[in-house]
Amino acid sequence: MKTTCFIRVPSFCTPISPIIRKHLQKSFNKTGHYNQNHISTLNSAQTSISTSPSSPAPSTSHKPQTPVFLRPLIYSSTFPDLQSFTSWAKTLVSSVGSTFVQLDNGSDSTLLLRELRWLLEDSIDDPSLIPHLGICQNGGITSNTGSSSTEVVRLRVSLGQMYQLWKQRIQERRPFQYIVGCEHWRDLVLSVEEGVLIPRPETEKIVDLVGNVVGGNEMLREGLWADLGTGSGALAIGIARILGKNGRVIATDLSPTAISVAKFNVERYGLQDIIEIKQGSWFSPLVHVEGELDGLVCNPPYIPSEDIGSLQAEVAKHEPRLALDGGVEGMDNLLHLCERTAAMLKPGGFFAFETNGEKQCRLLANHMENEMTGSFRDVNIVSDFADIPRFLTGFCD
Amino acid sequence: MPNLLARRSYLRSLFLPPKPSIDVFLIHTQSELRNTNLCSSNSRRFSISNSFVYVPFYLGSKMLPHTPKSSEFVSNHYCSAHLHHQHCQFWSLSGKAPILGHGCGVSSIIIYFQAPNSLENVKISSEYNRNRVISNGVMLFCSHAAVEPSTSDGLTVERIIGNQWTILDESASDWKSHASAIAQSVHLIKKRLQWKKLMVRLEQLSAELNKPNIWDDPVHAGKISREHGSLMGKVKEVKAFEQDLCEHIDMIKLAREEGDAELESETMKALLRMRRDSKEKELDALLSGDHDSCSCFIEVQAGAGGTESMDWAAMVMQMYKAWAQRHGYGVTVVDEMPGEIAGIKRATIKLDGEYAFGYAKAEAGVHRLVRISPFDSGKRRHTSFAAVAVIPILEDVSSRIQISESDLRIERFRAGGAGGQHVNTTESAVRITHIPTGITATCQNERSQHQNKASAMAVLQSRVDQLEMARQAQMNAQHTQSLTEISWGNQIRTYVLHPYQMVKDLRTNYEVSDPDSVLEGDLDGFILCFLSAALDKDEDAP
């Protein structure tokens, strides 16, 4: 597991010792109850004892799901049963071939096989078994060393669930990230679930852009930042980890699901004292800090409404429209952001927005230059790694 | 008479040995010599006849040349009590007891023993005047003996190799097999040491040390004598090993003649220990290249020939994975480009572990497969190729090339469409291009783009480093095999599965008739054979 917890423990919190954690886990496993509420408390206890003031507010009714890789090992199976699951799952994959690609530019069988391997990695206690399950597409010589057939393999989801999950992946085209309940993003592993946009690889670059500006600028490094429409909390967490010790981030979202998932992620990385999560539309939760922000980032919904229907099935059928649909031109939210950014930021404050591509970037840049003359300086269009002009950055004048 | 000899020696050459065969002990001292053991590296009985000891002391960097005051002086205070033999004569060139008494930092003692071989239990201890601080030290001692170690019936290491006794498994209790294995190892170690060159250098150093005015420049003299000592140390170690081997052979023959089963089995055990020991030493000698201890990347690329070639590339990659697992190396797939139907077009794996590069570098080159292709419905025989490159991952960060951010072009791999919120994909691979060299690297097996980028960057860094190493190696005219750019003409090994079964290394002519075991990762024979052949090449080089 590649999870790394970066813990910033407030002085009144005692970090939980690994021994106690192990013990907790053990006694928890013994009871055999699988209760999501328990697990989320346990997980927050892993980062700091949950007397923390910013533990999940009771007002949030939604309970975030626990990603597969964080669930306790309360299920088990045998090696041959896992092998049959794998071969069944592979058959399903090979039946797909390139149909998804042709249909809507979805995943091909190579990608799906990799996802299958990752599902196994997240579910199985001992990932060293995976190479022996015959998942490797390019067998060459398949060695079957190490595992006797009677060996019990401990699992985080039942074998039945695994069948169900993989069926959903292929037949319903449920996004892989919802299947395993997490997305690896930058060096983070973020919990995601239906109702929360899965953070995209492109968006990683916003953190790099912020990293570049805070590097030589103490005001920004130790300042107050905001991430609007935070979703899973990805940008807020990414930025909080590169700010100085006095840096703070406010993350907002309209969706209660997103709020609860973002809280879960923030607490998992022990950042609850740095990131404040507020529910509300765009700037409305930020009225009290108007003109005080040092930085503002946002990945708003920017897909033109008419394009939504033709999106890849994983996106169109499963991801929240609220996080995707940007109105007729896709510019509704971006323009709204533009209008208010000048008033929200301090002079010298930095902003970075993600857009749908070159057209939106140019429109926005022109808008800032012509309609809001004198409000911004150094407005810059930055491309993503696919060379699509993706981001608009600049400073408040 | 001794006085005369000493003075003459001192005038002509401080270290001129009175007789050609001589043991040299050089102690570079740094603190008190009390109870310093000067043991010879092997513990055997020895005999000393007419031995001479010169003990030139010098304070600080300045040597104090004095004629020996008396033989008793040194023998009383330094050595005699612990030398078992009667006929030793010792000389101190510093001579003056008071100086030694006050001595604040005697930095070096050089003792010459004349002895047919090495010494046992020579102790140098200072049992007088506590005020004196003789600093202790690094002891370098070795034999200058020109005599080749041999058994009573004249068997030497060279001859043992010449006999070409079959080397059986370790478990077989056959002294000839053990002896042959040990002799092979010794031979290899000598090659690694570049024995002939080493001997020449040793001659030069001895000649230098024999110059009468050598100690006029103590810094230079110290340097020379240290190098001399260090080389002698190596020579001595090998000689001692040879000597041990010869003695054990003598012993086992004796035991057989006398029907002493216990002695025979003891000696056999000792031989086996020596065999294992020499194997270890041999490996040390084989893997002493600059980057041998590094982890590495192994890259396999399919040659022309479509699916059959790609399947072969996958088999080769699988062979390395299996080999790496046998050796306990960590294996990570960094990049893999699968073929359309089967196999791989290209793949990169990372091997983490000590000496991964040192071994794997032997595999760089083109591997050729001959078999009846399972992908050919006509069941015809096909020949396909896969190229293997091995790149060390430099441990020393300072020796790496600094790659400037502005020299890089980073692209989304297999990008298409609008991207961003439009697409949900778990594919986040990037390709990084180092613009000045045109070197590229890709990673697609991590679960985030950030991590893919980091892994690809690590590959790129190593490739750029390797290019630089190759450039430097060419400049130094020490172009090694592993760094040779892979061209399809550079075939190193052929795997024939049909019509007969054979794997043959074209560089060493090492071959086995069981391709399956090789493809399952049993590569050590090939690797070791190549590595030792590479040593031969080094030795032949001017």
C-alpha cells in the first residue's frame, strides 16, 4: 500500500502508537462487525486521537464510504478461488476488447487488466500473490511458485463483492475509482465515491503551479488560500502540504457528499487544522474573508451542457453532473469566478483556474484584459501535458 | 659483522635485502604499539634463519637515521620475546633509546624480516617507558617470496588448473574437485588483480624503495612504501591462499598414505571451507566495477518480426524477472508496452538490490530465439530477436548529471480527445524527453500521473547518466560491454528450441542443453562465465 500519512499533530493531540493501532485493528477484526462509522472513526484515530475539534461535524448527514484498501481484513478466500475470479474477470475484459474505445473513447482491455490488478492489490492482504494469479497478460512462462492451494488469502472485500464490483466495472462501466473507492492523485490516495468528481491527472498541475509561486513568495506561502468546488478535497490537500506552517486553506463545495468525503480525506492526511471545509456555492461561504485571500484555485464545471450526453459512459452515467456541467458555453462558472476574484484576492494574490481548453482560456484572458482592465496582471495560459491550453493563472493587481 | 652489514645497507640502500627472499612488515603506526599483534595472515609454523630486522623510526615526518645501537635493544624491547626462534637479529636504525623514550608520535615502523616464508605470532610490544606514545596501526605486511607455493611433489595452482580435474558439486568429497575449484577461483582473482601488471608495479616500487636517498623526501617515501605495502598485502593474501591449498593437498595425501581417516575428513572439510571462501572472494573480484554494486534497470525490446518477436521479448523479460527473484532482488515493472496479440513491444523493469547491475550487465545485447512459432499456423521454424539493455542507477547523487527542467519536454502518453473533466481514465502515463540528447523515458504503471512522472524521470536520469558514462568511457578508451550501444548485429546468445535444444553464449561459448531452465531464470552460469571472460579481456588489454 502506498499510503503515506503526513501527520501534523496539534499539541493537544497524542499520536496513536503503532502498537495501539495494531491492537485496535486486531480487536476490531475480532468482533467481525463491519460498520462504516466505526471504520471512519478508526481511520481518523490513526492520524490523531479523535478529540480533535474538527472531527466530522454532526450536521453532515452523509457518511463517507471507506475505500477498499483501508477496510479491515475480515474476509478470506482460497488461492484457487481467487484464481478462478481472476480468470473470470479476464474473460470479461477480453470480451470488451476495444469496444469501449470505439464507443466513446473508453478504456481498452490493456487498461482494464491493469485496473483488475489494482483491484486485487487493494483487496488482498498479501500483494505478492498477485503475480501468481495469472493476471499478467504477457505470460511467457507462468510460474506457479509459492502458494499451495489450501492457503487462505485474507481479503478486505468478500469474493462475492469482488465479482459484483468487477461486473459493475465492465457491464455498467462504473468508474474504477468508485469501485475501489479511491483515486491515486499526485502522491496522495484520496477517497472518492459517487457524487464526488474523481480528480483528474491534469489537475495535479495546479499544485505544481502553486508550488512555483509560493517558492519565492513568503506572503503567498504563509497566506490564506481557497479551493472552490473542492470535491474530494484534492487541490486543498495538495496545496496545504506545500504551504508554510502558517498557511491556511478554505475548501468549499455545494454538495454535502463532497463535503463529507473532503473531510474524510483531510483528516486522513491530518490536515484538519490547516484546511477548513465549508459548504456553500462558490464565494458565499467566503464573505467573511473578502479581500483577504492570498490565493485562489478552482476546477469548476466547464463542459458545455450539450457535450454532457456524448461523454464517456464512466463520466456521463456515474460522475456528478453538478461537477461537470458548465452551462451552454461551459463558461458560466468560470466567468462568475473571474468577476469575483479581483474582489476576493489581496493585491498580489495568485489565482489558477482549470478550463476546458484553448477556447475557454482565450475567452477568459480576453475578458480579464478588456472587461476588467487593471484588475489583474501577468495573466498566463498554461498547457497540460497533452499540450492542451488548460489553465489560466495570474495575479491580482 | 652485523654492524657492518647494517651500515653498508644503510648507506647503499636502507632496504636492500641481504638475501633475495624476504618478508616485509610495514607498520604504519598511529598510537601505542602495546601488544600489537603482527600475525602473519596464515597461521603456520615457520623458520627463521639469519633474519634481519631494520627498524627505522622517525618522528613526525622526519626520519631519524641512526646506526643500530645494539641488537639487544630492539630484540629486548620489541620483538625477541615473542619470536620463537633463536637466530633472529634485530636492528634499530633509530637506535637511540632516549629519543624513543621521549618520542612524541612515532609514526612508522618498518621491519624487515628475512624469512623463507611468513611469520607466526610476531608480536611487537613496548614494555618500557610509559611516557612514550607510539601510535598504533595499520599493519601492512607481505611476503616478497619469489617462490611459487607448491606441494611436496611440486604441484602448483597453475598445474592444478592445467590438470583440468573435473569440478564436481560441493557435496562430493573429492579433493581434486575442491582443489580444482579453488585453483580456478585463485586464477580468477589473480586475473581481476591484473596479476602480471601488479607484479611489474611491485618491482618498480621495490626498486624505488631501494634507492639510497628515498627517505630524503619522507612524504614521497611514505607514499611509495604505503603503495608497496598495499600491493604486497594483496600478493601475500593470494600467495597465502595458494600455500594453504598446497598444504592441504599435502596433508590429504599424507592422511591417505597413513590411513588416517580422521585427518582426511578434517582436511576435506578444510578444503571445502576454502572452496566456499574462495568462491566468495572470486565474486568480490568479479564484481568490482565502478557501478557493479548499484541497482539497475533492465530494458527489453522486441526485434522485427511481429507477434513472434514480441512473445520472445516477453519470455526474455520473464526470464529476468525469475532470475531477479531467485537472487532476492526487488522487481518493479516501470514501463510495459504490450503487443497487440501477445508479448511486449518494449518493457522496462527495475531491479533493486546489491550488485544487481554487476550481474545483469552481462546480459546486455541481442538475444536470438529459434523455434517453431506457436503463432504460425504453418508450424514453420522462426528466428526472432530481442534486445536487452542494462542501466545502472547511480547511488552517488553527486556523480549524476544535473538535468535542467528547461531541457525537458513532458507529454501525456497516448493523449487524445478533450481531456480534463471529459475523460475518466486510469491511464496517466507520461513521456519525458531530454531535449539536448533526445533520450526519452516513459512510465505507465503507477496509479497517478505524478508518480508516473517521478518514475519516468528516474529512468531518464539513469539513461542520461549512462550516456555520459559511455562518453567518458570512450574518452578513456575503456569501453565496456555493458555500455555498448545495442545494435541488432550485437548478438550475444542464441536459444534454440527446435530442432534441437540448446542455449549458447556467443561471447564465451558457454552452452547448456536445457533451454527451459535458462528461461526460468537459471542464468548464473552464463553471467559468471561472461564476467570472468571479461576479466581475461581486461588482462590482455595493454
